[in-house]
Amino acid sequence: MAKKKRSRRFRCPTCKKLVLANGPEFPFCSERCRTIDLGKWATGGYVISTPLNDPESDDSSYADSHVKKPN
């Protein structure tokens, strides 16, 4: 018996309808939802947050911490 290949299904980020991963508008369900999403980016509705400073991975103070200061 041959196994049937399953398509992964996701939710449209705009309207939450089911969308197939191999659909023509993926990850959206339609051109309308794609345009709505683009409009939110253009008007500032979506923003990318600034990263939190992790002291272990932050190199910004590396040069200052390894330089000997005069007494």
C-alpha cells in the first residue's frame, strides 16, 4: 500500500483560514490578506523589537573591560 503524501497546513496570519504549504499565496490564503499584511508593515502596525542585551554575548564593552586604566 502506497503512503499518501500529506501537505502541511498552516493558518493565514491575517484571517486564520487554513492554508496549504504548497498554495500559490502561501503563507496567506489570498492576495487580499497579503495586501492587508503589507499595509500593516507599511503603517507601522508591526515592528521588530530591539534585542535584549545579554551580558554574556554582548561585545559592546569588551574593549573597555580589557584595557588597563591608569592609576
